[in-house]
Amino acid sequence: MTTELLERNISTDDELVIIREFGVPKNLVFKALTEHEHIKKWSSPKKLAVTFSEGKLKVGEKYSYGMQSGEGPEFVMTGEYKEIDPPDRLVYTQSRLGAPGPETEISISLEDDEGKTTMVFHHIGFPSKEFRDGAVHGWNEAFEKLESHLASLSKDVLPVTREDNIESARNLLRFMEKKKFKEFSELFAENGKWVHPYHSGMFPAEYVGKKIISDRIKEAADRFGEVKFPIDEIFPFQDPNRVAVKHTGKLQLKDGSGVYENDYLAILSFDEHGKITEWIEYYNPIKSAKAFGLMDKIA
């Protein structure tokens, strides 16, 4: 893994910017920046080890982690999450527990470039140039540890789904919610497939062709009022042209008599142009069976 480092000293003494390039996708970098099992591997200068990391990754929630060298004193860093936009941006405050000094703020932006990631790290609020210079040294050592940790992960199981394919997976659900059928259709390859492993009289085993798929989605949407497909989790693959999306479906009946709700797992495959070649849609068959009485109202 190669790393490009640029330190830029802002005109004032209370902030720093560090830019690094990592040779892995940004979704993996974001995981390493936010998940406790990864934070414990890198988030300290070289002579210190992370003793613990805790806190819920949610805006408004507190986090903390400790650093220690041998039998020396433990330093505890703490703060609050201000902005979380995975895998693109993270903003949080930070201060040292029990130590004098102001609370500082850190913002991290990640940009993907053909499987590599450029990280822009911006830390503001230092009380002096000396304080800031110490932070530059500490963060650079920590990011060297992060680089090594990311390299070790890439040798094991490394999700490498292309970011544009992940975004297309999100758009698949967004366009159905907003009933943008033209945009929905353009996500698919000409002979793309929509496959139903649990096919029935309502849905055949598969639909083939972008126009046929879009027409069928529009026909189904006409039976409902508001529809929502909130995403629970996105699962990258080692194959850059596949991704899985776990989501919920909440479909309001037009007559206001109820809501059909189910759990879904969509597995999407893409061609080299980023078009969907196959959409396999699994759902909870037990919930579906229990809803037959409700579904009869729109048959």
C-alpha cells in the first residue's frame, strides 16, 4: 500500500490539515475510523497502545478511548459525534479527560478514486502553536499505524464493491420511493433481470429487460400510496460488481386501510458500465403469508 502525505499549516495556529491516500476503498477506511475493534489497533502515537474504545456511533452520542505506555498513566480522549455520513464524512469533538485545555473539533472527509481513498483530516481549536504541533506529530504516527492496519485487512477479507455500484443500490430504492420510473429504468442493463426466488402468482420467477422491470414496478406502485424502503445495512462484496442491501419495505394502501411491511435482502450484480444485470430480491415469506389478508385488498 502506498501513502501520499501532505501537511498544510493553516495561517493561524489553532488548526491543522493532514491529507493521506490509502490504497483501499473508502468504506473500509470509514470502518477503521469508527468501529471499536479497529480503533484499538491504530488510534494512538507509536509509543502508546489503545487500552479501550467505547461509545455508540450516533450523532449526539459520546465516545471515549484510552492510551497508555507500559505502566505509565492512561490518557483518556473523549468527545461527541456531530455529523456521521458513512462512508464519506465524520465530524466529532475531542478533549482529554481531566486535563486543561479547550474542546477541539475534528472533521474527516473521504474521497474514493478507483479503489483508493483520499482522506482529508481537519482538526481545529488548538490553544497554541505548540499544542497544534504536538497533535500533528501524534496524528501522523497514528495514521502510519492506520496504514499498516488497513494493509493487514486487505490481505484477509476486503470488501471492494465499487462505490458507484453502492450508490446505484441506494438509488434503486430511492427512485422507487419517489416513483421516478425513468431514472429507475436507467439503472439497469438492457437485458437486466429481476429475480424472485420465492416466486408466486403475484410475481413470476423473473422479469427480463429494463423496460419490463420498470413497467412492472410502476404497475405495482400504482396500487399504493406512499412507499418507503429504509436501508438497514449495505454489505460490500470482494467482487467489485456485486453488493447486498438489507432493507425494509413499507407500502401504504391507497384506500388508507393499512400498510404492507416486510423485510428484504437485495443482491445486485453490475456490468463494467455500472448497470444492474441482476437484482435478486429475497423477502420474509412468513411475514408475507401473514399479510395475505391485507394483500387481497389490492389484488
